Amino acid sequence: MITSETKIQVRYDEVDKMGYVYHGNYARYFHISRTDLLRKVGICDKELESQNIILPVIEISIKYLKPVFYDDFITIRTKLLEMPEIRIKFQHEVINQHNEIINVASSTMVFVDVNTRKPMIVPEILHSKIESYLKHNDQ
């Protein structure tokens, strides 16, 4: 449906004692890439928050295929595969500088009303911006 790529160079503070990227840092990489994808369609966290909408992560699944090391260049390819309703689901691939897929993952977030703390359907603004993006961009 919609794909975005985010490039990152691994920093020293992101690796563990073994020299590998610490597994918890992948969640941060996925967050950065999801944010980039939503910005690509014209939505930012700040705009959603101003409408009292938050997007907590409710599920992450990660499969580690190969390690990543300090100073490596990686690309996080994130895909939004379907029009969101109450949940918004993403697929991620982490690709190293040798063009090898080193990690595959999925993440799911839910639209929540800040005031009630209850799930809500996708905001119309996001729905219309995704539709507009798809209409004007060949994905």
C-alpha cells in the first residue's frame, strides 16, 4: 500500500557489550520509520496529539536474522499494508549496507482518545490523507 525507507547509521551507544545493536533499539528504529511514513502522507504525531489522539504500540513481533554492528548503515523499510480502522499495522524490514535483510518485524498501534483512554476509529483526517496520497502516488 504505502512504503517508506529510513536510513540510519548505528551509533556507539546503540550496541551492547557483544558489539551487536541492542535488541531493544530496534523498537526505536521502527518508531522513527513509522513516523517518517506517516509524515510522507502528511500526518505527524504533533497533529494527532493536538486532536487528543495518541497511538500506543500494542504489539511488536521481531525476527532477528543477522547482527548489526556499530557504525553500520541500515535502511528500515516500513510498509502500511492496509487502510487503518481502529488499529494501524506496519511491516518492517531492516536491510544492511550489503543489501541483506537482517531483521523482519511487524508493529501494531491503536488509535486512542486521550480524554477517555479508549480505542477509537481512525481519525477522518488520517483516512483522507492516506486516500489522497494513494490517489496521487503510484506505490
